[in-house]
Amino acid sequence: MNLHETDPEFMERFEHFAYDEVVNEKGQQLDDTTRHMAILATLLGCQGIDAFKEELPAALDAGVTPVMAKEIIYQAVDYLGIGRVYPFLKAANEIFKHQGIALPLPGQATTTMENRLEKGAAAQAEIFGDQMLEAWKNGHINRWLAANCFGDYYTRTGLTLAQREMITFCYLAAQGGCEPQLTAHAKGNMNLGNDRDFLIRVVSQCLPYIGYPRSLNAVTCINKAAEQ
């Protein structure tokens, strides 16, 4: 269905806002690769599968590599669950196949089953502070968080640690209802150099995809993190 034929007035206003006004707003711009990375993560967070299928080819054209795109999808599992991420992984594979991108992509893992907990805790500490080196001892879920979320994913190559924190911020902002975690990851971003102004730009560029309520909540969380 061609929305330009069925909904021409709506598409005229939406495209003007999302693809012109927002993208070119003075002081709120991001480089193309970062903007498309944020949008991909945001669409995962808000479950925008149809928009994701349209966005991924544009992201690849804008400099997001296939490895980067897959890393964004893989890391989303720990924040959204495989039930919500699986359709996006399948869609990406179909798009890659259509574009002649050979699968599987080169491996990016840097940990083993033996050192994933240690390396994951070290990644947590780099983002949130040295107190995280012992946080995994506070129950099995905290141990899983260190070993699985951080040890299995944050330690992978393909994205920098700062990029990984940025996309995590996008997953959380887009799904809503995670404001305590969103505030914590806003602070984690700041600890890695993704400052308040940068995060506000990220929210601004993703607003057309998640709407005003979740965007305003994200700004509140950024401001709380900046005050800490």
C-alpha cells in the first residue's frame, strides 16, 4: 500500500517533520551514522518492525555497517527479550540477503564462557564505577546481568562502549516504563562522554518514532542524571 496515495496530507506533514524539520533543527543535529544507529535502536525499543524494514536500508546507505546493525539487534535482546527482538533479526537477515550481504557476518565475540563474568563486570565498572566489580555477587540475576548482558554483548567488537550505551538509552526510552534504568543509563552515557547535550540530540532525532510522551520522559531522565 502506497501511503502517499492513500494518505497524502498525512505523509506530507509527517515527512516534512521527520525528514526535514527534525533532521535539520539547529543545535539538534547528529552525524548521519549516529542518527541512523539511534533510530534503529529506537524502532527496536518501540517495536516498529515495519518502519525498521524501511529504515535499515537507509541506515546502511548512511554508513551503518552490517556488523553495526547486527550488534544493535543482538544487544537489544537483553533489554527487550528475544520475543520482541526475533522478528527484527529475521527482517535484517532478509534485507541483508536481498542486498547480497553474506551471512553469517564475521564474529565479534571477545569473551569465553570462562571469563565472560569477569569481563562483563569490568565493562560495568568502566561505565558505572568500580562498585560494579562486586555487584554480580548480589543474587543470580545480578550475576546474569554481568555475565550475559555485559559479558556476552558489551564486550563485543563492532561498536564502541559509548555507542553501546547510546543504543541502550534508545531501547529504554522507546519502550517506556523503564525510567529508573533510563536515568541510570543516561548517567552511564555521560560517564563515557555522551553528555547531556548529545543525549538531548538523540532524543530529538528519535522523537518522530516514539512520540512526545516518551521523549519528554527521556529528557526528564537526562536532566536527573545530569544533576547527580
